[in-house]
Amino acid sequence: MACLIKNLLGLTSLKNDDNCEVLPPIVRSLVGSTLFIILMAIASHLIRV
């Protein structure tokens, strides 16, 4: 899970000692946009209530 968060934030470097695999850019963008849509849906629901 920590590897996924590091990959999404772009904190992984090429010389990392962790055994993290670097995600392809398309996967990173899809996961990031999905998280953004979910957070915006939650925020809009909280604003309406």
C-alpha cells in the first residue's frame, strides 16, 4: 500500500531501496482521476447536506 501511495505521488525514484515497482503513467493517471472523482463526489454531498 505504501508503494502505491508513493507511486501516485511521484515520490519513487529510480534508485529506491524498497522493492516497489514503478507504475506506468496511464495506471497512475487512471487511479489518480478515480480518487479525485470520488473525493469530489463526497465533498459535493457534504456541501449539500
